[in-house]
Amino acid sequence: LTACQCLAFVFEDSIGDGEHEGRGYVLYLDGEEVVNRHESSVGRERDNFGSGCPTTSAVTIEINFDDFPQETGWSIIDSSGIPVIEVFAHTYTQEYDRMVYTFQLVEGEVFQFSMKDDNDNGICCAFGEGNYGIYLGDKVDKDKQLVAGNGRFKSQITQPFLNSEKGLNN
């Protein structure tokens, strides 16, 4: 690894259910820990490491599912069109479940949040009151909301958001 170089490590779970029950992974470079995921809970994650990487900040995603969470998949795509995080349909099984994830994303970058529903009825309202939100920081905080979604869409909804204080829905 040369000075000012940024590398990416991509973890992809072909089943899409992530690592659970305390399992995860650690990546070392020349004996130094550069990536540590104690428990991965999505189908695809990308971690950048190296001295040339841009500054990141925490973003938290909250999803409240409807009666049929197995129909739902979602992703966050960076400004280059590359999925940073991707969760495939059939990952979730518990109806009305609430999932909260926190990730580090490049600060000041515009991302696309995309949610798909395999049955073309979104996550609200015919079969439950599902919704979602994206928040700046490491917790669900309505004062730091970047994206709010009522779950009303057919097969897919895509919403851009800026990972910055400037992107807040005030």
C-alpha cells in the first residue's frame, strides 16, 4: 500500500443474510487492523481503507417493514453508480420488523437510496404501515433526517441524499 492510496474491501454474501450470531470478519494489512466487522447484517458492504481515503461520517438507516418484508430489498449507491451497501429481497422474514443500521459513508457526497418491492406494492399501505428514514449520525434522530419515506411506491423508489449537515430536511 503506497502513501495516499485508498483501497476497498467488498464483503458479499451470496445468500444475502449477512453474518450473524457474533460472527464477522477482520482484515489486516501488514499486521495492522484496517477493517473490523463484528457482525455484518447485510448482503453487500464496502469498506475503504488507506491514508488516501476521503473523510467519512456515520449515517443511520431505519426501516419499518410491512406484512411481507421478504419482498423488500434496498441499496445505497455512491456518486460513481457503485453500490456501497446492498440488501437483497428475501433477507428479511419477520413481518412488521424494525431494522436499524449504521454505516460510514463519504462525507459531502451525494448518494442514492433505492428500495425495491418484488410484489409492486411498496411497504405501505395495503399490507401494513411500513416506512423508512436516513439520518445523519449514529442513531435515529428526527432532527438529523436526510431522507424520509412513507413506503408508498410500486416496484421501486430512489431518493438522492447529501451526506452532510447541508442535506438535512429542515
